[in-house]
Amino acid sequence: MARLGVPELIIIFVILLFTVVPFWKISQKAGYPGALGILSLIPLVNVIFFYFLAFAQWPVLKELEHLKSPQR
């Protein structure tokens, strides 16, 4: 079995950083837990999650609509 050296570990860390952090921030801004960004590491789940974020009604927008609605 091949062993990973320092350069390989640095590359893996950088890829993880550039993958998880944007999904984490997008999830938080949409009103979902930021930890959902970890889903971006799972193949196929990351694509499904991306589509979910694109087409779901975000909790933040639901709250905004509720605040804009006239008080009854």
C-alpha cells in the first residue's frame, strides 16, 4: 500500500478546504446548518445537495416573506 507524503497531504487538505468552505458558507447564508457543507465531500450527494440548494425555498427567504407580510 502506498504511503502519502507531506505534499500529497497538503494537496488533499487544500482540495478539502476549497470544497467544504464554500458549501459551508452557502448553507449558512441559506439558513441551513453550515455543517451540511461536509456533504460536498460525498460523490453524487454533493450534486444532489447543490440542486437542493438551487431549488429549495430557503429558511432565510421564508422568514423574510413572513416579516414582509402584513400583520394580522
